[in-house]
Amino acid sequence: MASGAHQLGPTGRNPAAALAAREWYAVVGTQAMRFPVTAPFAAEPVPLEGFSVDDPASLRFTHDGNVCTWTEPKVLYESRGYVQAKGGERIRMRALDDGIGAVIGPYPAGEDA
């Protein structure tokens, strides 16, 4: 904040970043898309691969981009939360329905989070 430097994220809504993976993610229309982390985001976004995300309302990623949590809208203003390791099976995570759950690791032993 004190430096006055800033970086604008990719076009879309609900941006999320995985800095170790050097990627940004955002919801564009009804799809989760990925972008390179380098500004000015001139590269065309590509659909997110390795995750079973369907019409996401929110996205969160671990720092390495290998685990994603997200919510999907359901009928009558409800939502359902999911967690998935890249290439694995998605798992229903009810704590995410109310926005109270998130996966924040994994971190190598001895590394400060």
C-alpha cells in the first residue's frame, strides 16, 4: 500500500491467484478460466483444466494451483461448495456453502505460511 504500486487482475469476476504456479484465475461468463500472472494480461484466457468446475460463483486456489475450492449456484439462492486436487475427484464440502471453509495449503514442512 505504501509503495503505491498495484496490479490489475484479469478480466472476469471473482479473481484468484496461484503465485507459485504463476497463474491467475477468474470466472468469465459461466466458465473458470486461467491467465498468466504476468501483466498486462494480454494473453487470451484458456479454460481451466484438471478441475470439475461447473458454472462457478466463487474460486479459491492454493498458492501452487494444485487445489481449488469453489461454489456453484443452486436453486432458490442456495449454493454448493466443492474442493478438488488437480486431476482428482471433486468432493462436496458443505462448509463452503456458507463461505466458512477454504483450503490454504499444502506447504512444505518448515516453510512459513
